[in-house]
Amino acid sequence: MSQRNYSQPDALVETDWLATHLHDPSIRVVESNEDVLLYDTGHIPGAVHIDWRRDLQDGLVRDYISTKDFAELCARNGITPETTVIFYGDKSNWWACYALWAFRLFGHTKVKILNGGRDKWVAEKRELTRDKVKVAPAKYPTPARRLDSEIRAFYEDALAFSQKKLPLIDVRSPGEFKGEVTHMPEYPQEGVLRGGHIPGAKSVPWKSAVKEDGTFKSADELEKIYVEGCSLGADTEVVAYCRIGERSSHTWFVLSYLLGRKKVRNYDGSWTEWGNRVRAPIERSN
């Protein structure tokens, strides 16, 4: 496979393409970052801000918003079911991929990632603005349901994969995988009591998929990392996980869109659920 032979090459857009399509009424650019304050310091002209926690997460229960709330979120951001949503953000798009995955969870299929994300756009000294975006509300019908069983895994699914020795990909840092790191200082609410990984999981840090400039590696390189490195056949079922599901959404995007794997699920409960769950089995081998 070559760079141009991604399974779905149109799932990525380049910065030069986006720069010439900012006023295209058929698209909506969405910024979604780990650092939720970045958007206000300057964003791509016309881009709206979707905060992964405030806008996509339920405020009380650890779950995503309802289908009704999702429809309202899209409507107030000028998104219709026919709108192509182009996501970008910091940290090589890991949070942008999380937002994209959430949109797919609600059945919105017209989604793309800006290759290289916010960092590449800024590095190229392209236009940023602090102006508030004025968006005409759109109509978005409430989705019939979320696609939980299709692209989302739960604890019971991950446990079954572990017991059956099916592919589990841990995309966290090597320190987290080994159990040397149990929490992120910047996210005290996402800590766990025990470190390690799900028994049988393979360590493939999410950063393995991107180059220094944040763009995705070639299809050949990705094939070696995931298909050869994890023995993934064309029809192999695989579950990816991280700490809360954001980094594993990035890997889910790579496997699903760039490598064309059809049976990939994201375990968004991830280590904050597993590492705190009573009697969940934990492994600490390298």
C-alpha cells in the first residue's frame, strides 16, 4: 500500500485544500482540543468549537449525551445530516478523532480529519481568528439510536476478548501499559487505583501512527505497525482502549478509515473503568 492507497483517502483533507474551501456551505469545520481554551486564542476562520466534555458527555452519568441532545448540538452549530464535518485539534488530532468517533456513534457518516490538525495549520502560518463564529441554526432530526454495538466496546466485551485471546490494542504510553503510571496529574478525576493493562493486550502507543508534524504515516508504515505487528487480518475483530477512550479513538480512526478494517470497536470505559473495577484481571508484563 502507498500513501495514496489508504482504504478511505477522502477521510483526510490537507491544509491547502481546507484553506481554499473555508466558505464551502456543504462543510462545517469543528475544532476539538484537549486544551479547551485553545480555541479562544485563535481558530480556523468559520470553525465552531465542540468541547468533548461539555458538549459530548452526559453531565451526570458517565456516558455520552442523548440522541436528542446530539441533534440539538448539531443544529445550533449549523450542521445538518448532509453536512460534511471536518474535525481538527491539538495533540495530532487525538481529541478531534474522539469527536469524530462520537459523531459516528450517533450515525453521522460525513466526517473527515484535517491531516496534521491545529499544529500543522499554525506551523504553516495560516489564518487564525478570534472572531466569534455566527452560525445560522440548522435542522437535524433526532437519530433513532446510538451505534453502541457497532463501534463501541464495553467492559464485558473487553473481558471476553481477553479471555478468548482476541486482539486488544492498548494505545497508552509504555509507562501506563507497564503500570508505572496510574494517573495523569492534569486529570486527577481520571486516576485509577491500580496500573497495568488488560491481560493479552498489545502495546501500540497511538503516536506510532503519526509523523513529527502530526500527519498520518503512510499506508505501508501503518500496515506494518498494526496489521503485521498485531496480526490483524482483513476480517479480524479488534478492540482498542486507552485511559478514557480519546487516544483509542485516534487508533480506531486509523484502523477503520485508513486501513479499512471493518470490525473495530473503541472501549471508551478504558483503563479508568478497568483499573478501578472489582476483580478485573490485570497484567503487568512488559
